[in-house]
Amino acid sequence: MPHPRTAPAASLPAFDYTVFGGTGDLALRKLLPALYLRDRAGQVAAGSRIIAVSRSALTPSDYRAKADTAIRRHVAADELDEGLLDRFLGRLDYVSVDATSDSGWSELAGRLEGRDEPVRIFYLATSPSLFGPICDRLRSAGLVTPDARVVLEKPIGRDLDSAREINEQVGAVFAEPQIYRIDHYLGKETVQNLLALRFANSLFEPLWNANHIDHVQITVAETVGVEGRGDYYDHSGALRDMVQNHLLQLVCLVGMECPISLAQESVRDEKLKVLRSLKPIEQDDIATCTVRGQYRAGAVAGGAVPAYADEPGIPAGSGTETFVALKVEIDNWRWARVPFYLRTGKRLPAKMSEIVIQFRPIPHSIFPQTAGELQANRLIVRLQPDESIRLHLMTKEPGPGGMRVRPAPLNLSFAETFGGRFPDAYERLLMDVVRGNPTLFMRRDEVEAAWQWAEAILEGWKARREQPKPYIAGTWGPSQAIALIERDGRTWHEDEIPSAAF
């Protein structure tokens, strides 16, 4: 039965999803399971197909067997239905195509010939260096229809120049409304709830400014290392891999003004204003506003893990950062003098993502010292795991004997409040492409504005020629990250780490 919170298939058109990089980790671990779960929920219309494309010499039958194994591995057992899985596997096709030569393109064209009614989508789960060449060959093969759409996985380049080059190459084939630059963080249920929290409640919006908020913290922590992606990660690093996209998008949603509506361009226009308002971190500010770290050998989740330098694919003496902490400011009326502290890293003690809105303390206390220490209100939006929104308030302890106060949370747990399972980010975003709704995707000017700001930091690090600060795997990063926030009289929020995070 379709999930009561999902739209019926009748509301969505049939589609042809052509996935370049169809044998890669992203396709097998995320995209195919997500499409299967949407099919299970009744959101995949009859006649829809998924055509996997890669250089591997596989038959369609071979690929279906590979997809069957991947779905069984990455989908919960209680969500596997043999009949529905067989139906989904029947939607799969495979074509061997070389993105850098003429091989296989005519066969792919044959698969799509006569398929004018379904929405035509090309998902590029490949290296960004192939985005332009693939789009060019799609045009040469006559596969780009007026309603066709292309999905680009992050990263869009590794700096401003390469991002512009990719955008130019793809934009020469597809119009901007046809291009969907995906950042899966924007598809997370709790991230979208930031819009509802801010703009559907009269309680918060009057307080959402520098008069009432002391600072904001955004943490995206991972327990894993490079996970066999050493070659890729060492050419990227934490700032390119996480800050330039995921964390800056969260800054945008926290910091943006109220859009005139939820229409796709209204939301993206307001996010762009935030990116353009970010105060540049200049050369003189690099030492006080940024911290780079690289993990050393340690223990995570009770098991020993190697140093970054000892991971497969990492060259000797690598200066790539696996941890970044930043002090960021938005130079506008709403956020003047309110710091945003960002941090992200690998091999940290917990896998978690959260946003902390720290309100200012009350201006005057009427309570005696014996009542206990008054703590400023704090709003915590937990993105993963255990998605929740918690507002910490001061309250009186029950019982006689005078006034004693302590902080206590009002807790909105998504699991307890709404029950059931929620579609993950890829499930939502893949269907938004079918709907033709780009609200949760990045526009070209957003990507380039984010790179322009981040590139100043990269250039500042390069000019200083400093190696990343070491930190022991299983800790919260280098000691300099603690100093970054504590020199301002503040501290990182690290309590209430859920056991499920370990």
C-alpha cells in the first residue's frame, strides 16, 4: 500500500531516468534503493524506466542481478517485498557507453527512441570532469529534448574557475531551468523543517535576529574516514567536500529572509542574498577565523583506526584537511555581529548533524543565587540521527523548599510524533526532478557565489603554507578549534550526543 504521506503515482508522470555511472557506489548504494522505495510507495508511474550507463561490459540481466544485490544490502528487510522488487528490477535496463568516445551512444539513442511522453532525465553520477563531455555527446546524439533534465552531483568543480567552466559547458546544452544541481542535505526532512519552523510560527520569526540571538553553531560530524575514496578525497579536502556546499546551504536556510512564497525562485533568490552577504575571510583573518585539521591514529566506536596518512590512496606528506572549523559572519542588518561557528570533520566521536541557535541571556535576573544558574535559551535542530527539534527553557524544579530552576527541553521527536519511516533525501530529490521542481536544488549563481567565498579561504591557506593541525581520531578535532570559539567566550555544543550516533 502507498504510504499515507506520499503522493499517488497518478500525480507524477512516467519517466526515463538514465544514470551515468550506473555501476558506481552512489548509484548502487543510494539511487537505486531510493527509486525502489519510491516505487514501493506508489510514486513511480507505469511505463517508467531506469537505464544504467557505464563503460562496464554488462548485459541488462547482469546489471539487474547487481542491482538486486545492492537493494537487498541497502534497504531495510521490512521494506523488501519480493513482488515489488521483481517489478522494480523489470524497469531496469543497461547500456555500455564510453563518455569519452563514440562507443555506445547510438545504442543508448535506440533505447530512448520513440519515448517522447515520459520525462527524460539524465543523472550524472560521474566525475565532474565528465559533466561537460557527457552533455555535449547527449546533444550530438540527439537525446536532449525540450523537456529533458540533467542532474549534476556535487562537487561542481574544485574552485570558482572550474565551477564556471562546468556551468558553461552544461549550460551550452541545457537551459538553466533544466539543470538540477543536487545537494542531498537540502532533501533531509529536518532541513526543510527549518522553513516551517521559521515561517509557519509567529513565535520564532520576531526573535530570529541579532537582537535576540547570540550565535549559531552548525556541526556535521562523521565517524568514518575516507572509506576507500582516498584518491578523490586527497584532491578535495573537508572545505571543498562539505563546507562549500552542505554547510553553506544550511547557513543560507538559517540566515535567509522570508521569501515571498515557496515558489522555486523565491527561495533560491533569498539563499543567494545570504551567500553574497557572507563577510570574506581575508588573509589577516585566516589564523583567527579558520582551523584546518587532519586525523591521526586513534579509536572510534571502540575500534582502532589508522591515521589519514596511512589510509589507502593517500600520498606521503599529504597536507589535505579532514577537519575544518570556521567563524563566519553575515554582513547584513539581521545578522550584524552574530557569529556562525561551523565545523565538520572525519573520524570524530559521533555521526551527527545539528544546528544550534543560541539565544542571548536575559538582561536581568530576579532569582536568588540559591535558585541555580540561569542558562540562555537554546534551540537545537538535529538533522541526523534521531531527527528532532528541541527548545531548551528554564523551568522551576517541582517541590517545596523555595525556588530552584534548571533547563529542560521541549522535544519534538519526528519518530515519536509522526511515526513510520520518512523518505530519505535522495527519494525526495529524485522525485522532485520528475515533478520539475528545482526549489531544493542549487542554481548556477548560488554555486558560483559559494565558490567565490570559499576560494578566499583556500587561497589564504595556500599562502600560509601551514600543515593541518593534528587531532586524534575519536576526538572533536584539534585544540585550535576549541580556541576558535572559546576566545569569544563561547563553547561548542557537545552534550546530548545520541547513543545511536556511535
